[in-house]
Amino acid sequence: MLLRLMPGSGANYNMTDGFLLLREDIRNPTLRARGAAWGAYLATALGRRLTNQPAHAERMGWQMASIWQGALIWWAFKRDTDPDAAIEAVLADWCRSIGVI
């Protein structure tokens, strides 16, 4: 699911523009609130897929969303491999470390 939310084949170009848009979104209170709501929705959806324990689902969902975004940012700096492969490897490694896969 997270890989489908990535910019695709234009990732090299889109990442730079995306960071500029993100900067503006964070400055605008209305857009920042929409971003926070989207993050909560995403974390809930991810958490439901990671565990059937409601007490842990939200925390794990936020962790996975944070790892996904962090991996995307670090890939943008390194650009040493295909972005989909890099992000998928990081997410799979995290899932193994928490015993999901």
C-alpha cells in the first residue's frame, strides 16, 4: 500500500517538488490540519494490517508511516538504488524486526 503512494518512475524529480510543497503545507494551518488528519487515517489503516491488538495498532501504524517517510527522505539524499526497491527493503526489514513477517 505504501509503495503505491510513492511518486513512481518520476521519483527523482518529484521528490524535490514534493519537499517544497510539504514546506508550504506545514506553514498553512488549514493544510497542516489536513495533513495531520491524513496521517492519523494512514496510521490507523496501517495499524489494522500490522496487528489485531487495538492497543498496539495505532502506535505501530505511526511507526510504520514514520519509517516509510524517513526511508523516502533518506533515499532522496542517497539515490543509490531504485526508490521502490529501497523503500520496500526498509519496510520489510522493519516488519521482520517486529515479527510481522
